[in-house]
Amino acid sequence: MPENHNRVLRSGLLIIERRLRQIDQELRQTGEEADSILESTVNDIDPKTRKRIIDAVASMLDEINQIKELFNLEPAEKSLRWEITSMLSEIWTILEDLRPEKISRAYGQMSDDAQHALRPHITRLLNMVDEID
């Protein structure tokens, strides 16, 4: 198969694999470990359905592995440094948009009290991102 076909096949399957692994991880987490600071997960999947989905995910991952073997798709190397830099860049951009001045321009005037309360936290977070990078 031509390299451009291999590349598009590998890229598409990589995205699917990542999502399948996320689904598997979400289904295997229980209780507080699934919660975060601003979000909690409601376990609204019954055990029978959970098992059926986990089994389906495993079968799909096996199928992807078979395609990899069939077409000799080499695993792509991922730079951890690039991945972290990319995530930090995304975090920095979102934090910039969360500055009180930008929120006020985009969504209507924020009260002075709210601006004064929020600004130092956003500034500290931005400084922390800069220190990591």
C-alpha cells in the first residue's frame, strides 16, 4: 500500500484507538477516582451494559491490531516534550481568554468585585504555566 494510504490509515486508527482507550478507562473507573475539581461523573451505566461495552472496546482494539499487522503499520513515535508543550499552550490560551477583561468584552461587563477576585488567580495560573514551559 502506498505510504500516503498507510499514513491516513494509521492516523485515523490512532484517533479511534485513543477514544476507545478513553472509553475503557472511563468505564473501569468507579467512585471518587472518576471525579475532578469541576466535574463529577454519574455512573448511569448498568453493570451488564458496562461489561458489554468493555468487551466491544477490547474486540475493536484487537481488530485495530490486526489491521496494523496486516498492513505493517509502524507505531508513530510521540514526543512527550511536544505533547506537554502543546497541552501547556492550549492551557495558556484558555487562561488568557479567562482574564476578567476578556470575559467582560466577550460576555458582558463583569462586576469589579468579581474581576478583583478572579484576576490574581488567573495571573498565578498563567505564571505557573510559564514556569513549567
